[in-house]
Amino acid sequence: MHLVRSLKRLVPLVLVLVITLTACSSAPSKYDQVQEDTTGFSAPAAVDKTAEKGGTFNQFFPEAEGDYTVVPSQEKQGFAEYKLKRGGETVAMLSINDTISLPAAAAKYENATTMVAGFPSVVQGSTATGLLVNDRYQVKVLSRDASFTEADRAAWLEKFDLQGLSQLEADTKAFRKAQKTATPDIRTAPQNSEPKTAPTLVPQPAG
Amino acid sequence: MSKKIYEKVDKLPKGGLTVMALNSLDKFVPGQWENLVGFDHTIKQVTGETDEAMVQAIGERAIALFNDKSQGYQRALWMYESVDSASGLLGAAAMANRIGQDTFLGFLKNISPKPEKAQTVDLVVKLVTEVVAFCHINGIPGDSLGDFLAALGDYGGESLMRMAALVSFDGVIPLGADFSGKALKLIKGMGPSDLDNNPTFKGVKEEIPGNNAKGKLSFMTESFESTKGWMDKFVSDKGITQGNVVDNLSGFVEGSKSKLDYLGAFLDVSVKYYEHTGVQTLARRLIERSVAEL
């Protein structure tokens, strides 16, 4: 009986504790795994130290033309991006990135069936078309307005100075090393995840 | 423990004083700001992407970029958070005694208005925070100063709303319509000791360029001077006056019309617009980069 009485007294305390702990801990998220993989001492860098400076890419972007203006947006290591605007509205984003930091991005071009200006090209998701220069530099046009079609994306990809970009001297030694050690879905899909996270990188023919 | 950017975006408030205060500025920047809350929702809105696997891949890349300290995103977030919490520090102590009385009239009993000097430092520090955080997030885009200014001038969405709030809540309300001229005159007359005692400055001073308080003061003065023209034009183009900012706020801050000096202090404590819109800007830029890099 003594034990029962003690337990009865404990019940409210336990209830309060349970409620408090439940309220304080956050619900699990589908991003918890990547959070764990990308934090802590042994976490891999998201951007490779040998990635090309973003500023190097500026010279290869298209110029303003007709109703379109091209406005600088981001310039980080291994990445540069411009907004393509028409009538003050952003209709697309233009980007160049160094896939040395993300080999899976380059790998999706291996089975490309379409070429744009002589470079392998894929349509990705519902808003992006990309091509790959020198097996390393990815050039992309991403629609931000429904009026900017897949055909518009392909046309604007050709306006980049792709020949100039292909002359860019790459740190091939570091690049090949990274390619050699790369797993197909580094960081974008943990190894124990379901295969359903991968289809994003399946190449589709560009229109 | 590392901050989780996806949780920050998921937990942004959908209502409350900050959101109401920002919505009250819609009149000046119509349709520019939508209170985007939720990490996946933001990915879908920013990219137009609907494929769930693609959304997940974009989210994962964005998280990896944010967690890579060398990329500067964490410093930008820290600045947006610090400049808000530091500027509200003064009032927060007074507020601590009256939890649950979030009305303007209750607030009046517990706080005195900030002196114009302190308000000026707040305004200038927040502006400099914007410039420094912009560089942490976006780098210095383009090949020339003109390119950089074009990128800065192309503010839209939550970034433009943040600037509208800066000009209205930290400029026009506490200092009046000629706030920029008044603030410039005041900051030019200040010495390093005026900064050292200011909580807003202390909150983010490590991130302000300059070797010492004197150097930082000089950077702040130059930054303010060079953006003064933009701010003046913004105020006149949008027709922002003390009267109409207060009119728009009076719907939810009752009794504020006759106490403008107190209203500025109240907004300082209650409205965390830098952190709120800063998290939204950061998420947008991370997502824009991620979808392009994948």
C-alpha cells in the first residue's frame, strides 16, 4: 500500500515532466540526417577549397539585350549568379558553378542525350536547364516566371560565352582526385536514404 | 549546438507584433512582402519547383551550405539576430517585469524614450549591418563598383521590406522626416566613446570593418553618407511621413499618436523585423544558390 501511495504521489510529477520534455524537444525532421552529416569536426566542407573563384565566371555571362537586363546577384567561391529581368520582373536566374564541390551535379550529364552549343545538356526538375563545360563547369538557366519556357532557357544558355568558359584553366589534379573519391550522391542523399531522393539528378533530354 | 536553418525558417512567426508592424508598411511597398514561413514552402515559392525529391535535394544542399562556416551565412544570421536583440536590450529589462502586458499604454510606464544620439547609432548600425550581411550572403557580385551597387539597388521582397522598416521605424518615427540629415549631423559630431556605450553597437561591433572604435565610426559615417541619397529618395518616392507610418500602426498600437518618442522605443523592444526578414533573405539566397548548383 505504501508503494501504491508513493506512486500516486509521483504521477503528477511524471506527467509534468513528460509534458515539459515533449514540449521542449522539437519534432523530427526529414533534414535531421543532413544536419548531422554536415555539422561537427569531421563534417565535409560544402564548398571545395580548390573551387574556382566566383568572380572568374562574371566575364562569361550574357549581356543585357532588348527588353532584358542582367543584374548581378551572388558571387561566392565556385559560384556566380545573375538575375535576368524583363520589365523590372525577374523572369529567370543565370548561373555558373564549379562542380568540384558537388560531383553529383556533373555526373548527371554522363547520360545526357541532348547537346546545346556542343555541350551535354539536361533538363532538371520543372524549372531548370543546364549544360556542362569541360566536365566541370555547370551553366544553368532557371525559370522564375511561367512565361519563360524551356525553349527560352535553351536560347539563353547559348548566349553565355561557353567557348571562353571552356578555355578556363582548371586545377585538373585536384578535380580528378575529387572525382575519383566521390560517391554518386555525396551530401545530397545520405547512403542509407531511400532511392526516391535520387531522381532529381536523372538526366532528361533538353527541348 | 549548431543552429538549424530549416528550423529557423519553420519557426518564423505567422502573426504577432513583428508581422503586424511589417504588414503596416505594405502601403509603401505594395505586394513586395509575403510572410514566407516554412523551409519547404519557401523552397517551392522561391524556385517554383514542385517535385518533392527535387525540393528535398535543394533543402539538403542549402543546409550543407549554411553549415559550412567558411561560406559566411552563419555570420550573417548572427548579425541579423544580434542587431535586433541588442537594440531592444534597454527596453527588454523594463519589459521583464511586466510579462503579459504587451500594450503600448502599459509599456509607457516602464520606459523612457531613447535619446536622439542613441537612436542615431541604432539607425546607422542597422544600416551597416545590412551592408555587411549582404556581403556575407551574396559576396560582392559583379566586376565593378557599379555592378555591386546595381546588386544592392535591386532589393525586392523581404529585403526591401526590411529597408522600409529601417527607414520608417528607426528613422522617420523617432527622428522625424528629415531623419537622414539629422542622423548624419549627429554621427559626424560623435566620438568613439559615444559608440562604446551603445548596446546596439556593442552587439555587432566585431563585424563592423575598422581596427578600433574610431575606424568603425568612420566606416559607419561613410556608409550612412553614401546611402543617404537612396534613403531620402525612398522616403519621398513612397510618400513616407511620420503621420502615415503612425496611422498605419495605430490599428494595433493604441494611444501611440501623441507619444511618438515612446513609440520608437516600443517598436525597438517588440518588433524583431531585422531577424525576421533577415532569416527570410538568408533562406531565399541559400535556396537560389542550391537549386543552381545541384
